[in-house]
Amino acid sequence: MLSIEPLVNHIIRMIMAGAVAVSSQAADVPKAEPKPIKEPTPIVAVTDLKASNISVSTIKVTWNAEKDRDYYVECSTETAGEYADNMYFEFRGNDMCYINGLREGTEYEITVTPELKENEDKSTKLKGQTVKAETETVEVIWEFEHIDGWTSAMAGERASGLTAQPASGAIYGSIPDPVTHTGIRRDEYGDYCVAMGLHFGLDGDRYLVCMEDGTQFTVKQCDSKGWADDGEGKWHWFGGEGNGKCIIEFIYDDASLPGCVAYSGSWGYYNWYGLDLSSNIQSIKKINYGEPVEY
């Protein structure tokens, strides 16, 4: 009988030798170093950006804000760029801003962008959000003739003194100005409460006032100054006859009169956070009422 045992042993030895050779070659292959996992770039983004008009000259901007983070607000327009220097950004906390000094019936593009915190990773991506909003567009009923002279002499009277109708009814529901810190009463339409002469109208009438520097604001006539000092119901003298022409007399909250006005007697010397009353009145227009606003 033919024996195959030596042949089997030979084959087994060959297989084992091959296995040893392969194992030896594998041991000579360098091991791959594990690659570090790349951390994602941190992102901080503005969300829920909203903008609404408060008046012809103010837009209110709100957004979701992160605690202890600052935000940068930009505002631009293509139709009233010549008045860009009048803009004023009045922040209330880090999640709201009033943009004052704007123009009537104008669309603005507003962008809010987060800023890096101190010692925050410099690679953090800061993602802003943009929204468009338009100031109130008014419907003009009548435009009055221009009045020459010093017409920014804007005195005031206490709201507590208006106890009889129709003045008491006209100021009903008004509140101290929550936007520009003037202490002047404002109504639900964003109008400043004022007294004006009979030349312009009666209690309850509404007007758009334009200053020579481009500042605009709306007022509501809440008290009548009668036929005034000029005899035509246009103005009272401010500082004595022949001096300032007080056409607009603001109605202010008794407890909110600014110290500078208590000293000078007029709001017309100052820029109130974008409501610049220091130039003379360019025009006064009687206008219709718009929609109520939320300060």
C-alpha cells in the first residue's frame, strides 16, 4: 500500500511556512495613526428678528438675545440716505433697540449681528439676521404756509392742568414719552401731545412737523392756544415780544420734566436721542390718523 504521510507532512510544512512569511510581512507594515476629529466651528446666530414702526421717525427692533452678549445694529435706506446722519440707536437691554431720526414713508433694511464675548473662541461664526421695515406713511390733508423766524422755541404746559373737556379727553390714555426721554405725553398713534393756536385747528387734530435739518415727528393737538399773541392763532412769543415764536407747546408729564427743560423753558435747544428739535420748523401739515402703535 502506497504511503502518503510524508507528502501530507510536506504540504502542511509549506502551508505553515507561508503563514509565517505572511505574518512576518504584516508585522513590517507601519500602523496608521488615528486622525483627530475636527471640532465643528461654533455658531452664534440672531433669531426671531422683528421690526415695527412707532411713528414717522422711529422703528422698534426686537430679537432673541443671549444673556450677557452684545449686538450690533445697522440700518440703511436707498430713498432717504441724505438724512442718515439723523439716525440714533437707543438700546433697551440687549434684545431691543429704537431707531430714531428716520423719515416718513421710507423703507429701511435693518441687520442685527451678535458680537464676540470677551475670551470667546475667535473662530466663532457670528451670524446676523436682516429684516425690512417702513416708517408710517401719512395722508396729508392740508399744508400750512411757512412761518419765518426762530420757531424752535418749544415751550410746554403740565398735563395735570388739562382738567376740562375737550383737552382732558384729548390727552386721555397718553403716557410719558417712552422712546426719546422728553417727558412729553404721547398717544396710542405715536403722536406727541401739544397745544397749538386756532390757526392750525382744534383739539384732536393731527399734524406732521418737519424741521429744517430733516427731523420729522407727528403731534396731536390736545389744547388750544386761542388766537395767541400774533392775533391769528399761530404763535406765542417766547422770551419776550420779538424773540422766539412758540408755535408748538408740548404737554408734559408733571413727574417727567427733564431738568434741562425746567431750566431753559424749551425743548427746542436739544437733540432728544434722535428727535432733534434744535433747528427751526420747515413745515406743518395736517394729516389723517393712521394705525395704533405698540411702544
